[in-house]
Amino acid sequence: MDKAAGKNSAAPRLYPPIEPFDRHMLDVGDGHKVYVEQSGNPHGLPVVVLHGGPGGGSSPAMRRFFDPNAYHIILFDQRGCGRSRPHASIDANTTWHLVRDIEQIRITLGIDRWAVFGGSWGATLGLIYSQAHPNRVAYLILRGVFLATRSELDWFYGGGAGRFWPELWDRFESLIPAAERHDMIAAYHRRLFSGNSSEEIRYARAWTGWENALASIQNTGVMVDSPADYARAFARLENHYFQHGAFLDEDGKILRDMKRIAHIPGTIVQGRHDMICPPTMAWKLHNAWPSSDLRMIHLAGHALSERGIADELIHTMDRLARQRDTLGL
């Protein structure tokens, strides 16, 4: 059922920082090696964490949403980003390669079934992985829902979000000649893959800055340049996926295939004022998924670090840890 969660405490109650007990590079084929880490309790409830982007990479802060005594926490950097190699590569890098990598990680670690935790693009990937391997997923925890539809891409790269942040949209759009602005994803694609390093970095920082500036409800409209290596990987990979419609066979595929995972329980945590992934898609997902619980967080945007969003995610994971036996894990 849909429950409005308005809690927005002074600070989220994150678990203390912990160090991984295992780090390794997993050869997933196609010339790619994927960084994988494990932390928490090796005998705990297994949860795989899917980062956003595509191209964002994992971070140590992502471990802090899970009780380390209760959870076996698996983080990894998707192909081409973070500590995975080759860096910023789009070769053999599609949604279906990532789904295969997740399954290879599960098999390599000897895990039968696990919980899947992902936000933004991580929510997209979590849904697609679950639809491909429904018998391997015990629970889905999704934040900032993105279903990789054309309408969502048009919202963010076609001027929809720009109606709320016209000054930032102008900075993002003005780098592109007027004749090309009808398709900003394609226009940026030409420049992000031009082969000219300085040009690629310039446009990568603009692409990354536009998204980062709108992530939090606390943003002040400041666009900050990201480090060149990070911006180039993030922008190239994200643009590559969006240019190809996330490599899905039709627009709306995720909602079309929700029947495959109708039996899997899950929680959706969505910021009411999410400018990057508007709440309408979380609502549509919830209505197509009878086993889901939608938690709409007021006074919150898109970012994982939003106070209300973080509190709700931690509350959900603590509840699941207490209910481990009912999940069959």
C-alpha cells in the first residue's frame, strides 16, 4: 500500500563506517574486470547494492545503510566505472552485460538468493535483473525510480526539468548549437565521443553538473565541476545507455514485464520533489506491482543522502533483518 512518510530528521542514522573483508577484481569476460567487495557478516542476509548512473560507481557510504552484524553486503562497480577496468569503456557494455555480471557475482560468491538494493539507474537495473532471474531475488528495495522510458529521458533532457531550473538548463543547453537542441542526448553524444580529450571532458562536466545540481532538494543551483576522470566515465556511460534506450527491446518494457516478479515483495522509497526521476513512475510501478509498498518521502528530492530517504531506507533494511526467516534467506 501507499504510505506517505514525512519524517525528515536532523540527520539520517547511518551505521558506523566499516571496512570490507574482501575486495577483488572479477573477470566477467569481453575484456572487462569488475571490482567487487564484501563487507558485514559473511553469514548475514545477503544484499547486492546497485549504484546509479549508469557510470556512477559505488562508494563506502553505501555500506552504511545496513546493520553490519545482520547483513552480508555486496557492492560492485559496473562495467567501465569506479575501480572496474577498462575505465570509461562502452565496449561490450549494455544492460544485458550488467545483468549477466550480477548473476556471475552471485554464483561466484556462492549465494542462492539475495535482496537487491538500488536507486535511480540502480533501481532500473534491479528490476531488469529481477525480471531475468526472479528465482534469485528474495526482496527488492528501490529508491528514486527510473524505468528508462522515453518520457523520462524527454523530461530531463528535453527541457521538462529545465522549466524549474531555467538558469541551469540554459547553461546545459547553450553549449549545443540551436539546430541540434531538439535531441540533446544525441548532441552531447557526438561531443562526448569526439576523440578530442579536452572537448570530451568539457561536455562531460556539463552533463554531470546538470544532473548533480538537481539531485538534492537542498541544492542552491550551483553547478560544480566534477573531477575529469569521474565526469568522463559517468557522462560517457550514461549517455551511451540513454542514446540506446537502455538497450531494452521496447519503450515501457519494465512495466510490461512486471508480471514476472509480481510475487517478489519490495519497498519503493521515492522523494516527492525528485527533479531527476519524477514520482509518477514510482506510482506507476507500485500500481503494476501488487507485492510492493510505496513510501513517498515529503521534502525530499532524488539523492540517496536526502534525510528522509536515508531514514526510510535504513528503517526498511532493519525491518527486513528482523524478518529474515520469512524471506527464506
